[in-house]
Amino acid sequence: MRLLRALAGAGPDRPEAVRVAGRGLSSEALVGCVNAVADRIRGAGVVAVDATPTLETVVGMAGVVQAGVPLVPLPPRADRRERARLLRESGATVLLGHDTATGLPTVPVDLSQRCWTHQPEPPPHADAVILYTGGVTGPPRGVRISRRAIAVDLDLLAEAWHWDREDVLVQGAPLFRAYGLVVGLLGALRTGCRFVHRDRDAAGGPPGTMYLALPGQWARIARDRSRARALAGARILVSADALLPATLIERLRLLTTHSLIQGYGTTETLIALAGRVDAPPAAGVAGTPLPGVETRVLDRQGWPVPADGESTGELSIRGPTLFSGYVDGCRQPADTGWHATGDLVTVAPDGSYRIIGRRRTDVVHGRTRRVHAGQVEEALLSHPGVREAAVVGTSHGRADEQVTAFVVAAEGLTAQVLIDHVGRYLSAGQRPRLVHFVDELPRSAQGRIRKSLLIAAAGAWPAAAARFA
């Protein structure tokens, strides 16, 4: 089983096989550059790569995987302390790049070096990557993912999305996240399609047939009418990571003529639920389990919830895309093979899944009902003056929580305006009782909003926050 089929060196040379920040390599040059990196680091224990969006990074990452050495992508936002923790916990022995401050041996990526050595394929169970979780509820954890799990997941997605070597994948997901690295880069190198990585500052590239972006990126595209309409010629648009608000999906549909494909997965499961090209899911729906992926949804008492589209339970996943374990060894997948994701979901009669969010941070436990933070966030984001919003439950009385919103908004917007706006879409019990205006939301090095920090800081927040009476 060869994981990166496009690096086998077969077939005619293709121009612009990979393009990053306005620079590209043909398929032949890519194979030579990747093999040169693989030859230099072969036999290393674990190799870390700074996941900055450059052509050298993409070549370096592909070279590490090609060499059969576990790859650890380092988030560019990580400070020195977090960076040192990731390197220490993952067991990194080599760093691709020029940062000598880590104390590790460094291997620079030189795109002028080429090598045509045959690269033997490691066993399927070998670790391909070590990815760190988002860090929403605590410090990010290193997740070991095998070559087999990645190959199976990518083949299932290729079938669901009709993805082949004739496609041009344009993606903006960060290269240290599962969508950007596994689905984006490694997916392109498995299917053989052209790969274009764009971030906010990257130069333009060739038009794509597939576009993969994060919710925040899709929100920016939706605000740029001309840019959104330019995507009408694509074959498929995919939203990675969290689900998009229904209002944003509808706006994008009107501008691009496409119904976005959404999916669901965690670092531990890879993409487990996904919509298909021939059956795009409804707004707010992640899709159905990929073939071979088993799911179960249990309530707090451990009983299966009915597939009625209303009953909520925690999602567990079992199947060939599951991770091998955590780097700290504290918790491996259960003996039964089930991984409890910590996410609450509902299942419709047609078998489609709606993701409610994390049990600990995305559900507000009120006195008489539970409020799903995602619904309130969606209502807030539908206001034109709101750029970002995060909703959490904060202490209110002895046993219940109140809906508290943290908002990045245009100057002059008031809390009462937002409370009234939410009230037009949701019930009185779902409206925020507290609204805090902030310059930015706290994020982990992986870019995820750290709701646990918002909950912890809410009690000491300045009294300037508006209250709903």
C-alpha cells in the first residue's frame, strides 16, 4: 500500500503540480525535491516541521511522510513555551528548518536539491503524522495517526467527492490541522491532483475544481461578492472544521450556485461523517458516516438515543480511520474500538447527523432547558456588525448557567441591539443575558477558540458588559 501515489514518479511531467504563495513545482521537480528531503532524514525518530505556508514547508512535510518518519507540524502561532512542549512530548529528534534555538539538529529544505532514489514504503500500521488537538477545553494533545488510517480516510473521501487526478484542489486550511495537512496536502498527493495552498496573503493561483476552506475563510468570501461569484465554475466547495451557520450557507449558495459539502471529524477520528457530491447535506448537517465507519449516540445514562432529529447524545466512533493513541500514552482507543468524541449530536430519520457541539463548552445548562451555543452564535453572526462570536455558559445561581456571549463587533454596536437581534430568531431563554465586547477571542496555537478560558475569565470580567433584564 503506497500512501503518496503521486510521488511514485510514474506518468508524464505535469506543470504546477504544487503551488504555494505564488511559487510552484512540476510533478517531476516535486518528486525530486521530496526524495532529497526523504534521503536526508531517513532513520530519524520523529521530525518536526514549522507549518508556515511556504513551498519549502509543503516539500518538507511530503519528504518526511515519504521517508516513513512520523511528522509533527508546528503551529506558527505557538510561543516558545508551547513549541518546546510539543517538541518534547512528541519526541521530535530533528527539525526541518533553520531554528537552532530548540537544541535539535536542523535540516534545511533546499529546493535546488533533487534525488531519484527509490523510497521503500513503510508498513501500514506505522505512524505517519502526530497532530495536536485544537486545545478548546485544555492543553492540546498529540495524536498518533497511522498511514493506513490516512489512506483509508482519503480513499473514502475520494469516492464520496468523486475526487481524482484531474482535479485542482485549492485549499486554505492551515497545514498543522487535519484538514489542511491530511485532507489537503496528503489527499492531493494520494489522488494525484494538482494542489494549491492559499492563505490570506498568498498570491493567486490557477482556478480550482475543488475548494477547501475554514468557516472564517468562507465568511470572508461571502462578504466579497466578486470573489464568491468567481467560485461558480468550481466542481465542489468543502467547508472544513466546524459547521457553517445556515444563513452563511444560503448566502454562499446564492453567490456561487453551489451547496457546500460539509463534514465532521476530530483529530482522533479523521473525517468520519461527510456529505457526498450527489447528495449535499442540508444546512447545519454534517452528513452521514463514511462506509466502514461505525457510530453510536448515547444519552447520559448510556442508552442509545432515537434517530428522531431531536434527541441529543454523545457521539462515539469506531472504524479504520481511528487514531493509534496519544503520544503521552495516558489513554489509547478503548478495547472495544470505540472513541468517545465528547461532541453532542442529533440523528435524523434519514441517518444524517447534526453536530451540536462539545458537551463541556457548547451547551449552556439552564434551570429548565439546555441551550445550544451554536444556535446563539449563528444568530449573532447573522448581524452584519458581528465579525466573531463565542457563546458559553457561566455560573448563575447555585445550579444553573446563563447564556454569555463574547463578541468581536463593529464600533458602536450595543449589547441590547444584539440581544434584541437574537430574540428575533430564538426564544427568550436562548437570548444572551451577558454580552462582552472584546477585541479578539482567545485562541490556541492551533487556531481554535478557547472557550474554557472565556468561562474561567467571565467571573472577573469588567462590569461594562451589558445585562439583559
